[in-house]
Amino acid sequence: MTQLIPSDPIFLHVWGKAASFTRYDTPAETDTYPMLTVPAADGILSSIHWHPGFHYEIRSIRVLSPVQIYARQGSELAVMKTRGAVVPKESTPRMRRIIHQPSYLIEARMMFRARELKAGEVGKHWDILHRRVQHGQAFEQPFLGLREFPCHFKVGEPDTPAWDADADLGPLPLFVEDVEDSQGPLSLTRHERDMESGEWQRVTYQGRVQAHYFDGVVRGGVLHVPAYRERFA
């Protein structure tokens, strides 16, 4: 097991006009999980600041506004690429369930691999993320599930009151693990640091992916996430 070094906690307040976090078990009529999921929260943080030297670990997600879900009918456009151009192919009517005016507080931390860590890097990357959040800056625009739902964000306050509600949500996605397997069907990549030069290198290997879930229990409007990075480092 790889030893990981955690950063100080990070609190991020995210909100938007709408959101849709697609359920994996409803491929026909697209449904949404009733709240922000752990992979989606990870994606929001990574769109603000990403580096191969660490991974985010989501510790909790706090629901700040009442959950209101409505259905919207639209057309799903299938496209094909032709020499770099995207050409519409066909459109299929779909019913999608959408969360109205979502607002959440994400608590997370950065997890650094100890063997590749250099002095001062934990604080440096925490400062970069915090500075970008303070100024509303991001490497790329974060979204609340789908690209049509942009995500607004700012520094969160740890004592922000949650929407007081309890719910048992069943299995929720935790993260997708890349498993090295010489007989695996996929060509995967990871980043490793050359400790002599300090440069990061991209390594390609054969493997497979494995999805991990956890029992989603919301108490007092807070979804507590079990620690998972060290278990699968």
C-alpha cells in the first residue's frame, strides 16, 4: 500500500441554476442522482486545479438548498466526426430529470504520494487552489454533471448550515479505479515522477477499470464519504 500525505481540508461552495448527475442504471430515460456525487465533486475540483502529484479525496458533501427535481423533455443528438468536423447524425427524444437550483458545500483534501513528494509541495498546491477559488479562476469551466449546467464556486465556510433532511440513497458512485492487468482490454496511463530529474512522466500500461460504490446515507443534510484513497493507492 502506498503511503499518502493529506493536505489541510478544502471547503468549496458550488451552485448553479440546474444540475443532472446521470445514474448509471437508467440508460433509456436519463435519470439523475438526487444530489452531487463524489466523482462529480472530484471533477469540479480538478477543473479548478489539477496536478499529477496528488488526487482529491472527497470527505463530505453538504446539501445547502431543498432538493427539487423536475422532468424535461428534449432531443439527444448523435454526431459523427469526419476529419475533425462534427456532423449531426440523428436526434432521439429523451426525458431527463434535472435538479433545480442546486447548492452544495464540498469538503475535500489533496492526497499526495509520499514517495514522490518534495518539500513544500503540499502547501504550494493548496495555496494555488485556494487562490484560484478566491478569484473565481479555473483551468477549465466546471459543470454540475452536464456541460449545459455551468457551476459557480467560491470559498466555502465550514459552518454553513445544511438543509435539514435525512435520506437513504442506496449505492452511490465513489470512484473508478484503474487496475493494472496484463490481460486487460484497455490501454491506460498514469503519471510517475523521476526523482532524479523531478520530471513527471506518462506511463502506459494494460489494464481494466473497476467502479466502486458506497452506501449513500444523508443525515442532517450531510453526506459523509468513507476514506477511500489510501485503500486503493
